[in-house]
Amino acid sequence: MKTVLINEPFQIAVTDTEKPVPKEGEALLKVLYGGICGADVASYTGNQPFTTYPRIPGHEFSAQIISIPENDRGLKPGDIITANPYFNCGGCYSCKRGFVNCCTDNQTMGVQRDGAFREYITMPVERIYEGKGLSAKELALVEPFTISYHALHRAAVNEGDNVLVVGAGPIGLFALIAAKAQGAKVYVADILQGRLEKALHFGADGVINSKDSDIVEETKKITGGNGFDVCVEACGQSVTFLSCIDCAAFAGKIILIGNGKKETTFLHSILIKKELNVYGSRNSYPSDFKAVIDLIASGKVNVMDMVSDVYPIARADEAFKILAANDGSLAKVLIEIGTPEDL
């Protein structure tokens, strides 16, 4: 079968590997589409500290069930589905308390273990989610949507809240969509005008070009000097985290989704003075997958507008190179890995 393989940083190829054989309790899946995540690009460029090589990337995907054990969830051969790519140990303190998303030995497909960018994979039945009639492309967007959905629900964003999303990449845009779905009023800040225009397309109540204007002063104008009830940091940069602290209202909330790679220095007494609630957010729960699938299936959001381009698997190397040099104009890029079979 065709398989995308990163042999070492900047060395990616489509190669032939053996078709997997499912173990007890596993389904055999034919992968249809895969979304290239920032973590995949980091593996490609050598900036992902948890990746070892060679590595098959990919944890955002849709697939068709080829074979599956008898189950009580109604899943059957031919179904178009998606799946949870975060493998938790089940025995650590986090897992025992139900926080499976932040297992201390978490293994995410495409990072700590091989991913889905290959024609066939096997998957434990309990990790598979019914597609509920969504297209294969839509289902490939479910996992990145769950990242933002989980974060917004973790901080209990409420109807009527004034929310600022800092960073209008795919995760920031999904945070915008999730917050709007909860009835919040949402503003988006970024340094790239093209991304801000996409944020407006997805329903942002307003945008801030933080390259051309002072984000704190703009916050004062928008909120009447009060600050935002919730600030979502979706860049992973020190300066954007500090902006969230400055822009948050007293007794406000800050949600960190962006995965920072640099230290941030600040006077922590500002957190005390403003009595800020700071939430880290990692991965998502099985319930988030189900909720996001239901939300997309309801027709209330159109996630397909998130897709900038689709590449065939034979041109996967080109897709990775383009994303590694992305100037911000690209949102989600999908790889078409296979087509459904007649079962």
C-alpha cells in the first residue's frame, strides 16, 4: 500500500509498505482524506521534539470501514468514519481520573506512533466515531475542530461572553466557530489581513490587525474599557500570551491552545491583581468528537470553507513543502489518500 513516510527532517516520500492485519478488537480502515496539522509540519521540519524517525505522519483523517468485529455501536463495513488519534495508557493518574486527553504517556498518531497517511490502518473499535452522513472531507476536519471545541468548553464560554481569539490559523478559526456556536460575541486578532478576512467569513463580530494597531487600545474601544471575558491564545507565542493577559477583563479567563516553544517572562502578580483564570488545553475527549460531528451535521457551521487545497497522495511532498513555507494564506490542506470501495 502507498504510505507517506518522513525519513528524516525535510526528507519525505511516498513508499510501499505492507497492508496491516487487524488484531482482536480492531477494525481495518481504508483512509480517504488526511489533514496536515502544524504538528505534522513540525515533524517534517525537525521542530517536533516528540517525533522520532522514520515516521508516518497524520492524525486528522477520515476512513471507510473495510472490516470490523461485531459491536454494539452499529458500526459496519462500508461506513465512512473518523477516529480518535490520541492513544492513552489507561493506567496513569490522569487516565484513572478520566482525563484521558492528557495521559502522562500520551501517544498521538503521527508523532509518538505512526499516523494515518497510508492507504490502510487498523484502529480499536472504541476509537471509531460514526460519520452521521458527513462527507469524507468534512470528517477529516473533525479532529482539529475538537481541539478548539474542547478548549472553549473547558473554560465554560457562555452565551453573551465577549471573546477575543488571538491567532487566525486553523485552530484559531475553529475556536471562533466554537465560540459563536455557544452564543458568544467574538473578535479575532492577527497580523495577517488575509486571515482576518477569513475570520470575518466565519462570523467574527470584528477583527484587529495587531500589526497595524495596538491590540490593547483596540480592546478598550471594543469593550468600553472592560476587557474581554475570555481570551483565547492560538499562536503559541510569548507576545500573544502577554497580550491576552493585558486584554482580559478582571476576573476573566485565558485559554491556551497554541503550543509555545519559547519561555515567557512576566510579573505574575498581574494574574493575582486581575484574578485571572488561566486554562491550558490539550487534545480532546471522546465526547468532543461526538459533539463536533453533531454540530457539523446540524448544518449550523460550514467547515469546508476551511480547506485551502487538496493534494493527491502522490504529491504529499509538495503539500508539506508548501505548508512549511506558508505565508498565512493557507488554512487547512488535505491529502486525498484513497476512495471508498463498493462493499
